[in-house]
Amino acid sequence: MPRSQPPDFVDSHAAGLWNAGPADWRGLVTAVLDAEIDGVPVSLLGMTETTQLTPWVPPGWGLFHDGPARDTGRDECTIAWDESVWESAGPGWAEPLTGKMFRLEDGRVRPRVHAVGKPLRHRVTGHGIVRVELHAPSGTDGGTGLRRNERAAVTRDILAGRRQLKKALRKQYPGFQILESADENVDLRRQWVRQLLDRAGGIGIWVKRRLPGRGTHGPRLIDGSRHSRRLRLVLARVLARVRPFDHRPLVAGYRFLGKKRRR
């Protein structure tokens, strides 16, 4: 049953797969954009693991993908938006969150972790947001705390980088709200994880406990969002898995708090 106040907009986060092909990405994007909350369709989409290609989006959608920037970390994430709902409020960017790097399973060194962002303005309300997307290292969840390994050291560094980035964004975009989604690669159902991520600033999407029982990666809830206090979470839910991707997409509806802004 619809709530008394539907969301002003619906955001989505889709964790990718490094070796997925163009047809795979098109299937994932199509499935996510078919989602809605209280009749409001998805109009924002953040994607991770986009180093191999620029994901497909339908006509009428804008897209920021910092490529070709292979092996720099700048193209790890992509942000897309429905241009009938959002207008650009400035150029997109990719900002390193740490100077540290770590090795992947095959021995290659993963480039520095970047936050990818895009400032946008909501056409109906006039409110501005900075949409941010990032992909944290895997192999860091020790069950009761972060492991003592190279990747966990990077994760700790990233948390400090995220906090500093938010401070910088508040100065650069006064009055804008920050909405950050991530493949966190740690289980958000665990209290110590939520407390750890609170260091990154903002309000975690789990705060209202409205996520369903299903996880985003098997039973684990390792994908999530954080938002500024002038955004109100209406509802969040996890979608069905789209093969060959191993994560389930996440969608969330938000309302802006405060009066409409003059254009």
C-alpha cells in the first residue's frame, strides 16, 4: 500500500562484475530501471566495476564515466541519471580516497580506490544533490572486526578519505545534499560494521531498519548507501539478482526536507 508521501526520487546502486559484457550490463541496467517505489521510477543509478567498458543507458539518460582511464581507478564506478528528472549542476569527477593500494587474487595491484561523483539538480523541487559512488576492497570482514591485512588497512584509510571528501563537498556545493552508495564488502547487518561506517559521515540507509531480509550478496548485506540529514529515506529494497552478476541491486526512495528551492 502506498505511503501518504511518495518519494521525490528513487536512487539505485548496482554492483557490477569486472568481466561482464555489454549485453550483461544492458540486462542489469534494464532490470534496475524497471523498478519503482510507490509508483516513482528509478531516476539515479550508481554502478561499480565498470573498468572494462562504459555501461549502456537508455536514450534520455545522462552518464558520467571517467574513461578511458584504465588502470588508474578513476573508471571503477559510473553514475547515470534520467535527464527528465535531473539536470547537471557541474562536471563529474573522480577523487582518490587513499594513497594505498593492494594486490588482487591474481597478483595484480589494484589502483587507488576513488570516489566518483556528479552534482545534479532535481528539476521539480530545485534541490541539489551530489551523487557519489565507490567500491571498497573485499576480503576485509573478519566477523567481529576488520582483519589485520593489507586490504583492511586500505579500508581504514578510505573511511578517513570519505569523511574528508564530505567536508570538501559541503564547502564546494553549499546547500546540496550528499548521497553516497557503495559496494562496502562488509556485512551491514553487523553492529560493528555499522559503527565503523558511521565514521564516514552521513546517515546509513539501514538506520530505519526497512531493508528486507534478503542480502545483496548471498545472505550478506554488503551494499548500502549513506545520505545527508536533509534527505529522508522513504523505503529501501533489494531487487532480484540479474545473472551473471553476483550482487543484487539496491533501490531506495528519498524525500527532500525543506521548501522547494528557487530556480
